[in-house]
Amino acid sequence: MMNKKKFSAIFLMLGLLFLVIGLSTNNTIYTWISIVFVLLSLVLGGRWMRPRRK
């Protein structure tokens, strides 16, 4: 079974790929899909949700 870091990286790459496709073809559906993938990547990565160490 894959861990969350690998899923986070995969979703980030898919998000960037769909963003490039959406911008190059001027298709807003691909752009929205890319936003969803990037947000999933952030949630699964979880680094931005952890409190900072002092």
C-alpha cells in the first residue's frame, strides 16, 4: 500500500499536468480538475496543516 506522501506527489503532478492542458487548450474543465488535484495533494501532504515548531 502506498503512503500519503506518494499520493500527495502523484496528485500534485496530475494537477500540474491538467493545469497545463487546461491553459493550452483554453478549457476551464481541465483547469478546475487541476485545482481539485492540487488541493487533494495539499490535504494528503498535510505539511501546511501542522503547527510550526518553535
